[in-house]
Amino acid sequence: MAHKSKLPLQLLKKHFGYDSFRPQQAEIINQALEGKDVLVLMPTGGGKSICYQIPALVFEGLTIVISPLIALMKDQVEALKANGIAAAYVNSSQSNTEQTEVIDRARKGDLKLLYIAPERLFAADAEHFLKSLNISLFAIDESHCISSWGHDFRPEYRKLGMLKEVFSEIPVMALTATADKVTRRDICRQLGIENAVEFVSSFDRPNIRLTVSPGRKKMQQITDFLKASPGQSGIIYCLSRKNTEKVAEDLRNKGFSAEYYHAGCTPDWRSKIQEKFINDDIQIIVATIAFGMGIDKSNVRWVIHYNLPGNVEGFYQEIGRAGRDGEPSHALLFFSYADIMQRKRFIDESGADEEQKGVLRAKLERMKQYAEAQICRRRILLSYFNEKVEKDCGNCDVCLNPPKLMDATVLAQKALSAVARTGESVALNTLIDILRGSRNQTILQKGYDRLPTFAVGNDLKYEEWADYIMQMLNAGVMDIAYDEGHSFKLNEQSIAILKGQQKLQLANYISYSERQEMMNQK
Ligand code: ADP
Ligand code: ZN
């Protein structure tokens, strides 16, 4: 195929109007043209499609593109056709006649690319169907969907393992924007392409500032945030559909341009909202994770996670929707223990088998580590994708405001002794009420106001205690029983601290507004 070596670049220019390939694209294309199996890990917006579209044009036969996103197929195919490329799709949204027509064209060799969802492919005899075509390449988009180690497992994807079994000579290109090392290995195993050449692009998006903030008074924090960046487009991700509606309404009541979006909305509503957002007619989308796949909007300036995501892959993909234009952008994550508990409950009740649950818990733990980090957050994020990081990023809240440590031994003793004296039965709010000496109903009923520890911590505000207690949990000097009303429990370290055998350092509390101010000065 040496005589074709110049072709890819010419085709790039001719059909897409670009003068050069992005890093790795040319090499990926060459490997595919040589008939190698390839695994491509490239962030969203990195330019994955070109990697199989150019080989599709060079090869004589047809390239089959497997994609789970029926809604996007149409757009992709329209864009290709507009660039003078013979592409089509078959999916269940088409009538039988339409489908037959497309398949006929594919059989006659009139097409270069055929997009198809796994459901449609396996709806009938896939082997028979594929054998009736002259196929040069299988491109498997969103290939992490094949792995139950990934975060978006789709059982139909599993059946794609048959491709290599039946068509061992036809190269496979697996593409994804979101797979850690374990998932990547699993993708190759499931697809039977263990010897695939792996390409892992850098995931660094240095223009996105990373911030984590305690998940309290979120509406207030969001309002402050929006006032600091007026008029800029952004996405707020919430866990529940109901919450998206509520947050959007609250924002509208405060005079912001905001709409909600989730999988329960009608298709009409969804496409209308999406379009308005893309055209800057709506400033803010409050959405579940249903929003964003395939949305090409370059000037999203910020992404806020109202709730903690269940894993780093999903989180990274969602914040990656900010700042595609390379301009300074912001990813703000709200973090609370309530979210961790809810996520854990989801996993417990998910009906997954024990192994799978273990994976989900480990992934959640990594997400939690990111949120609790006292070191550069980008280091944590990138090391998750096995990327070497030479130095701190200078563009995350930890880098910008390195935590100042203080001796918190006495403070911790106060909290731990209150936990001990209530028989390890109280949760966060009551514990803080005792420490701060609030005489409310619960306190009086239980007689907590007569404890020697009552009001020993009234020099600190509620927020301060909440922050320090959270840090104590992170430091492992106290436990929490999720299955007992989230009550705090003492452990060995707690006892050592109470006895004065162990000291404890915690980061000095900084309020959100103080932190914002400090960041704005940089
Ligand atoms: P992904 O599938 O990785 O999310 P796309 O394939 O949709 O990304 O590409 C993202 C954008 O980058 C598209 O607008 C695409 O046209 C553009 N692009 C891809 N490759 C190049 C290139 N070599 N030069 C300039 N733009 C490119
Ligand atoms: Zn940093």
C-alpha cells in the first residue's frame, strides 16, 4: 500500500478541508491501512472520527461503523455526505423500505461508510448480513461499552466479539474517550484484538480550572459563581431528574437563563433545548448525564457537578465539555458525604454481582480521592488515565490555595469525646449541635445538653465543624456507619487521639467565598 501513503493527507484536505493531522491521527490511520487492529483512546473532541473515516476512503470496500448513539448517526452521516463522502446508516428509526434501500446500496458497493447500532446489527442474522458485504474495516465507536469494567456497559456490545471470530482478516479499530487501563485491556480481550496497537492521547485539558467545594448552600454558591462569570454558557449536572427541574427553576427565579434536560423529557423538548443552548439562546443547562454526548459546542465556559459522579471516567468526560475552544474554563464539583452515601446505596441496590459491585466501589473511591485531594487535582485526574505528570498544574484549587495545616489534636479530641459520650449514636448535625451548644429539640430530649462536651466547640461555626469532621473522616481517625443512620464510630486511631498518643493535623478551614476571592486574585 506504499503508493497510497500520500493519500490520507490529500483526502483530509479534500473532504474535510484540514491541512494537517493532529498528533497520532496519521499514525493511527497508517496502522489501520496496514491491516492492524488498533485501539484509540482519545478525549472527546480529539478527532477520533477522522481516524476511521480516512481509511474508509482509502480502502476499496466498506467500513462498518458501530455506534450506540442512534440519535447522533444521522448528524454524522449528514456531515459526511456534505463533505462528499458516500455514507449512510441503518437503524430502527427508519422504515423497513428505507433500511432495505441502504443495505442494497451497501451490497452494490455504493457506500464507503455504513453506520449501524449493535441492536440493529444483531436484530437479524449478523453473520449472514455482514458476509453479504465487502468489508474493509470495522470501526467500533464508544468501545468501552463492551466492558463491564467501563462505566457504560451495554450488553449488546458483547456480541461484537463475533466480528474477529468470523472475520479474522478484517482489521478492527476500537475507539473510546473514556477507558482506564483495566477497561482498555478488557476491550481488547472482548473484541479478540489482544495484539491491537494502542494509541493513548493526552487527556490533559490545562485550560480547565479544577475546583472542589463542600456541597453545602449549593444554590448560594452557584449564584455567586454565576455572578462572577456573567452570561457565560455552562452545564450543571445533577444526579436526579427531579433535581434538574428544581435547580433550573430556582435559577430562573433568580433571573438566570436556565433550562432542564433529562432522559425523561420528550425528544422534542430535548432537541429544542439542545439547539437553543448551542445557539446561545439559553445560558445554562441543568441536566442529568443524559446531556452532552455528541454536543459540539466550543464555548461552554464551565461545568458544575451538583452531585458527586460515580466515577472519574464519567466526571472527566463531563467536564471535558467545557473549554473545547481552549479558552479558560472552569469545572466545579460539589462534594458531600451525603452524595457518597447515596452512591454507595445505589451500588448496593444495583443488582450487579459482587465482582461488579467491587469494581463500582473502587471507582467511586477514586472519585472520592479526587474530591478530597490535598495535592494537585490534575495530577490525580491524569494519573488515573496513566498519564505521567511532571509538575503541579497551577490551575486547580489545591495548587492555587495550598492547604495550610494546623495542629487539630484538641479540636479532634472534642469531637471524638462527644462521639464517645453519645454512645457512638449521633450523625453529623447532632454532633455539631452538641459541640456548638445548640439547645434544640433533639438535644434537649436526649439530654445531650448535660454532657461535659456540650458547647466545648462553640468557638467554631457550623461550616467549620462540618469541614473538620469531614477531614477527620478522610484522615481515617473516625468512622461512619452508613447502615446505622450515618452515626459516627470510634476506631483505633480515635482512641489514640483521645488518649493523647497521636497528634492530628488538618487543613485550616477556608470558606468558599474566601477561596473564590483568593483564586480571583491569581
Ligand atoms: P471525537 O470523535 O474524538 O469526539 P471528532 O472526530 O468529532 O472528535 O472531532 C472533533 C472536531 O475536531 C471535529 O470538528 C473535527 O472536524 C475536528 N478535527 C478532527 N481532526 C482534525 C484535524 N486534523 N485538523 C483540524 N480539525 C480536526
Ligand atoms: Zn493543580
